[in-house]
Amino acid sequence: MFRNATAMSWLLLGPLQRKKAGTSLTQCLHQTLTMAKRVQARRLDGIDHNPWVEFVKMASEFDAVNLGQGFPDFPPPDFAVEAFQHVLSSDFMLNQYTKAFGYPPLTKTLASFFGTLLGQEIDPLKNVLVTVGAYGALFTAFQALVEEGDEVIIIEPFFDCYEPMTLMAGGRPVFVTLKPGPTQDGELDSSSNWQLDPTDLASKFTSRTKALILNTPNNPVGKVFSKEELELVASLCRQHDVICITDEVYQWLVYDGYQHVSIASLPGMWERTLTIGSAGKTFSATGWKVGWVLGPDSLMKHLRTVHQNSVYHCPTQGQAAVARSFEHEQLHFGQPGSYFVQFPRAMQRARDRMMHSLQSVGLKPVVPQGSYFFIADISDFKSKMPDLPGEVDEPYDRRFVKWLIKNKGLVAIPVSTFYSVPHRKLFDHYIRFCFVKDESTLQAMDEKLQKWKSELRP
């Protein structure tokens, strides 16, 4: 007996009518079932839109210079490339599975390298998990530790996956906002001026708070949290028995003499902190998708449970290449020739060049202390061109970026993307640029800006 009218109607048609209709009974039933049943899981509600897809598509359509996405468009260092080439041509067993939680030479190297930095005896088997990039590390952490009703404190602006990952795990995001401080007339703002309000931060902790997500150096502002700021966060996490998930993928990209401090190195924090890193950001090889989590076994055992029941295993050869790359850096660590010394110096030069070029057309960069990125203030454009086309209630920075791509051939990312919905309109006068780019890209940018600058002349 058919339970739907559509299928019954199909049966009542004659053979000729069915042929003309061009629909089989199977198709008819399939269409009806598709309409009758909810397809997507409720955990996906409201998180289906991805701004990166939209702006990357526009960049291609308008042949624009991509200064939006956070990836290097130059090769990894020679020693990393050689490491990958070596593992491809050496032990044929590297084409097979390795240990589920990480290739042993890599977990051993990560334990040794970061154990020294964090002041901990790190066990490669219990305190290290290799993941599919830092993205995979974050997802595994949220799935392992956050459940229905748990609150997760997110410092905004935030890397845009933190909120949907919290929601997918059943948690409730609670936002605390970095507030820009005053600047002197004529001076560029600095990411160091963007501060947490201690009272505001303390007010976000409740009996339901399960975790706080920290990102230092921060994406998109480029803020490097000071030791004093980290001590404030640490004291509140200890006081309220809260886990700290710290995303430190840009830890080697710190500028102007600032220092990166890992919150896990502070007293009483190793026991409640997951420290996430990325070979993609460390060695300019984002496509390798090798990340890791470091932490106490009391937390890591739950991440291992998620890992073994999801991806189970990460590609062996990429892990082997990362292991050899870290071994190379351990031999040179702290020396003038170290990649971890040379690379940030080169990127600081690229940062300064891009900021100077963008200032020539009226954009006002906020000088970053670290990361791949800086944001630029577009308030003057908002005053002069307030009525750019766009959807109803669309934040100004989104409309400006579309205008920038179509009319000036430059791609940026609207900073409102990195804020919770209630706060987007408060920060829609900023856009984000990525300066970790090749010389040819920077030259192409300069050409676009020179043309724009000539158009501004009376």
C-alpha cells in the first residue's frame, strides 16, 4: 500500500502517459521521501555558509590579486622539500599505515622539541596526537570535550571555525571582545592596543563553562597575548576549573621583538591545556595537512578516542617529512641561520611593504605583532561611500570587499566574518589582508594600487 498521493497518481497513469511524464516509480518515491524526511543533521543548522568559498570564487571571476586567503604562494624551505622528497624515495613502508596516533619519529621529535619550550616531560605516546592539520586538532578537541549545554568562551575576533565547531559539539559559544584602545593622531593602530577587559572576561565564566579557546598570535588582528594577559586568562581557568584550548599555529611568526608565550608553560596550566600546532604554518606547507595536539593524558585520552573513531590515521609520508624538518630545526634552533629566525624576518619585511602600499590609497593598517595577517581600517571609505550595493543588513566590510574585488582587482576578507552576529556591525569598518605572499604577488598588488592611486588624483 502506497502512503503518498504522488506515488498513487503515478500508478493511475497509463503507459503512454508515464512515458510522457518521464518519471519512474522509483524516482517518484525517492522525490517524495526526500521531501518528507529531514536530510541534514540539526547540528548543521545555521553553519552552512562559508565566506571563503564566496570570495575565492569572486577572486577567480575578476582575476584579482588574492590577498585574502591565509596561505603562502611560495615554496616551503629547501630542507622541508628535500625531506618530503627523501621520504617518497626511501623506505617503501612509509606508503603504509603507521601508528594511529602519530608516526613515532614525529611524536618523539614533537615531545622533545616542545617539552623543552613548555618545561614539561612530554611522553610521545600519552601527550602527543598527530591530526589532519590544526583544523583536525581543533575539531577533535571540541568533539572530545564539549557536549550539550557546555559553554565555550571565545575571544573575538576569532578564527571562524571556533563557533561552528562549538555548535556542532552541542556547546554554547560565549563571546568576549578584544577592545581597541586609543591611538595618537597620525599614528597607526597596533594589535597590542586591542585588549581584554578583565571584568568583562571574568563575567563570562559560569558553572557551565567547560572551555576557553585562545588564539595567539591571533587571526585576524595579529595580536600576541602578553604574559600578563595570559596570566589573567590562566587564573580564571584555574579558578573555574576550565579547560584551555590554545591555537598557536603562528607561534614562530612574531615581529618587532615581541615574544610568544605558551599558556601551557604557566604554573598549573599544563594539566588543563591543549596546545595546538601546525606544520603547514610552521614550514609554509599548508597542503601537507599535518597538525598536532599536546596535553596531559587525562585530556588526550579522550581526543584519542575521537581520533580512532573518525580519521583513525594521518598520511604517513607527510608525518615523516615533518619529523625530518623538525630534526633539521633542532640542530639550528636559536642560531642566526635557523628558519624560525629567518622566516619571521622575511615576513616582517613583506608586512611592512604591504602596509606601506595600502596606506597610499587611504587604507589604515593595524600593525600586527604576529601571524600571517593584519587588518586595515576602512572608516574613511565608509564615510565617503556609505551606499555600496549589497544585501539588506549586509555589513559594510562585506560590501566593500566585493567592491574592492570588482573595481580594484584586490581580494581581502571582511573582518565582520570573525565576529559573532550581534557584534558584526560594530566592527564592519575593518578588512583583513594576508601578507605571507611571494614577491610576484606583492608586485602585482603594487601595480593595482598604483593604478588606484592615479585615479584618486584630482
